[in-house]
Amino acid sequence: MPLKMSYRLLRGLIRLCTYRMRPQWAVPFTGEPSVFVCNHAGALGPIDMCAKFPMADHLRPWMNAQVLSARETPAYVRQDYWWKPGARLAPLYNATLPYIAAAILPPVLRTAPAVPVYHDVRVMRTFRQSLKLLQEGEHLVIFPEQPSGFQAHHEALNRGFLQIAALYARATGKALAFWPVCIDYRRRVFHIAAPLRYDPARSLEAQSDELLAGMAAGIRVRLADGTTVTAAADNAPPPMGRGEPRAMAGREEAVPDAAQGRLPVAEELEADTPAPGFAAP
């Protein structure tokens, strides 16, 4: 599916006007259709994955369907911890930000090659579209951390998105690869861990905890100085103009070996709990 020109222009503007991010691969990328599982890293994490990650032309992010609808966006914003509950200006934010977001976000986000993620029976559309994209050689991007409060996430990852592995194995007979990605703004690096593979010979239930534990470790990297990169405020994007010069993503470190593979984005969905803008069931 060709990318919309408006999306290409917006992505190019982001690359031109913001700081550079570089990839660090634990092992060379295989080039096969894959799922990249990432820490959210604030509002800019999904944006930087789509704009600056290698193979950006082939990224297909999962995106919460609510933010694609002007009618549903206000309710999503109010439930997604866009401001600190109890803050002095919370009543003002509550009365204004949801409607500003509803006017801006849907038309902008609909230009992206995203997979809408639903929190109801329509979630099967999400899986069907995801399976089709993987079979076409594209990649998915998913953000499985569930918000627990302002700038905070639950330790446990959402797990519904793992169903795509069983569907892919059933349709192709192949083991789907999940690549954990830690977006590290302090060092301006994408830390990409070795892939975790679904085993078609075992049930999903028997291996889901093992897969999720590996993903959680991969997206919350413990660095040499003992710190852990998380989605919290201490991993916020740095101000523009500091540190490394601005650079186009085209100049970033090349992907090892089969670098031309494709990539998708997503966050987790659960029918009774709203997920962040980019989502996964």
C-alpha cells in the first residue's frame, strides 16, 4: 500500500526539525515480517518510531481507533491521563483539550498507514488487517504498556495482541518474530533486543507469560550505569537543539543485513480499559 503524500511530508518535517535517533541492534535484523514491541516513551515515542526507525516506509502501527474519530476522541483524551488528575488547571484542561484534540488528531492521524485497534467485537478487524499486512511482508508496531496514571504504566504488559502470532502461524505455518524495542531519549537510541518467537508447536496460553516477560525486559532496558529506561517522565524527549545536530532519518545508522524488511506499530487494547493513542488488543 503506497504511503499518502501528506504523511510523507509530515514525517519528513519531523525528521528535519527534531533530534536524531540511532538504532542499536542486539542481533542483525532478519528481514522477515515482524512485530516491533515498544515502550511508549510519552506522546512522541510512536511518532519517532514511525518517522525515525529504520524501514519507516514499511511500518504499520496499531492505533487506537478512538483517536481516528472526532466524535470519540474527547472521551479517549479524558481517560488517557493527558494531565495530572487533581492539578490546579485540570478543570480547564478537561473543558478544552479534548475538543482541541478532536479537531486536530483525527485528520492528521488518518494520513498514517495505521491499523485501527478496537476495544469491542470489531477487534477481529484489527487482527484480520494485521494478518494481511504481515502476509504482504509488512511489519507491525505495538505499544503494549497500559497507563496506570499520569506518566505511569502498569508493570504487566497487555497480552491480547499475542493472538496475532497464533493467527499468523495458522495461516502460514511460520513462527512470528517479536522484536522488543526500547526508545531511550536520554541517549537518543532505539535499543532493539534479540527477537522472541512464537512456537507453533505449543499453545499460546503455554507460552504467553514467557513471551511477555521477555518483551517487558527488552523494552525496559537496564543500562551499564544501573538505570532502567522506562516510559516515565525521566525518559522524556530532550529539547530540540541540544546535543547531537538535527538530522534526516536517511542518515541514521543502517540496519544490519536484511535491512529492507518492513515494520508495524501498535498498542494494546482491552475492551474495558482505554489504551494510549497507538494501541494493541
